[in-house]
Amino acid sequence: MKKAVGIDIGGTNTRISFITEKGHVLKQAIFKTPNSKSPEKTIYEIFLKVKNLKILSPSIPVGLAVPALVDPQSGIVKLAPNLNWRNFNLKETLLKKFKLKKIVFENDANCAAWAIYKKQKDKIKNLCVVTLGTGVGGGYIHNGKLLQKQGTSIFEIGHIKIDPDGPKCGCGGRGCLETFCGARHMNRWAKKFWKKTSFKNKNLTPLEIEIQARRGKIWARKVWQEYGKYLGLGLSNVINLLAPQKIALTGGISAAYPLFKKDLIESIFENALPQYTQNLKIEKIKWNRFTGSIGAGLLALH
């Protein structure tokens, strides 16, 4: 039975999954991502921790999920803001220190998308996965293959522009989908809904807004209605370009899906071409914090 190690390096935590080719988990671990001065030292410390789990060997392929623009072929991390890595040759650094037969690299959202695709029951071949969390990420499976490009990771769905005059994004642009549907940005546009409540002048998390909406607060329900409209506008662009069979929503904010589902679907049907929405499925996928590392391992076995 073929096995692989998947490593999901996050800005806060690193997650490890030792899996079989069918995605069955043999061992998992989570630890704080080392906060070292250099990327070389950070990656050495991570791999030493993985080595101590006694799952590494020259015959076991390794997949790395990185929150970055990364070249899957060369292993060069072009930019990883949360890790403070820029133009870092991850592959070369690892091969100098560790005996690894095969090592693959991908953006963390693409790894999560691959895991969800491989684990799905309906075997859909054209799947769009959207991760709704601090930011907005995603991956796309086209004809059973992860959508990739030589030289860099792609499918930065969070940076689709939905309002040219919208809020400034961390990418340098304005009006990105992430500035409306990412948790770190929601207060910018949503605060107006609670300015006449006891929460005025306060920043609220998506979870706090969700709780208030479930308690029947009208202002909180309006936030999620607006959220659904923004997300639907962004997804309609993907639908018009790629015509997926299914859109899978995951990540922390997807827990509020019942609250924004109606407005999301209405927005999609209003903005996407009818021939692409006739048989479209939209599904909320339960988020597993190890999804990225499982996907990285599965890519290493692909």
C-alpha cells in the first residue's frame, strides 16, 4: 500500500497527515509553526519535528501545502506574507538536509481542493472549491485534474474584482471578493448594520454575527443577506468562465451557509449565464483542519 506525508504550513500552526493512497489517515499531528528569523531555519525545524514522528523515510513521498504563491515545479516560494518568505527555494533547502525521493509543492487552498475532490462521493470531474475564512481562497478541478500552471500556483479566487471602487485589498487592488467575504474585512462594510444597536462602534467576528442572526436579530440577518449577494457575484464570474458542475464551500464562515444560502443562489442566478446554472450543485463541506495536509499527501501520491 502506497503512503505519503502531507505537511500544511500555516502562519500559526503546522499540520501533518500520514496517509494511504486512498486518503486513510495513519497518523496526524499539529504544532506551532516555528517563528524563526530565516525561512531556512523554519523549514528545518518543521522537518525535524516531522522526523521525530517516525513517518519520514527516503521511500515516502512528501507533499507541502504552503500559504503562498509557489512554483509547483521548482519549489520556489515567490511570496508567503504570513510566513514572511519571499523568493525562497524551498525544494533546494530541503534536499540539502533531508533524503527525500519525491517532494511536491502547492498552494494550501489548492491542496484542500484536491483533498475534497478525492474524498467526494459523487465523482464530479469539474469542481470549484471555495474556502471562506480569514481570507477567501480556492482551487479548481478541471476534468479530474487540479488546475495548475507552470511557474506559479493559480486560481486566486479571493482576488476576483467585484467592485472597482471597493475597499483596498492586501494584494494592492480594490474591490476584491476577499474584501467583502473574508473575515478580516467584513467589518468595513457590515458595521453599518449594527450602528444603532448595543454593538455600535464595535468590531464583530463572523461567528458573533452568526449567533445574533440565529437569535433572530434582523440587522444580523441583513449582514448575511448582503454577504450572500457579494459571494454570488464573485462565484458567477467563475461559473461564466469555467462552468463547474459543483461549487463546494468550506472554511469557518461556511458554517453560516444556511443564513446566506438564499441570497447567494439568487445572486448566482441573476449574474451567471442560465445554461451554466441549470444543473449546478452548491454544497457546504464540513471543514476539517487537516484537509490541507491530507490534500498535500494525496498530491504527492498523484
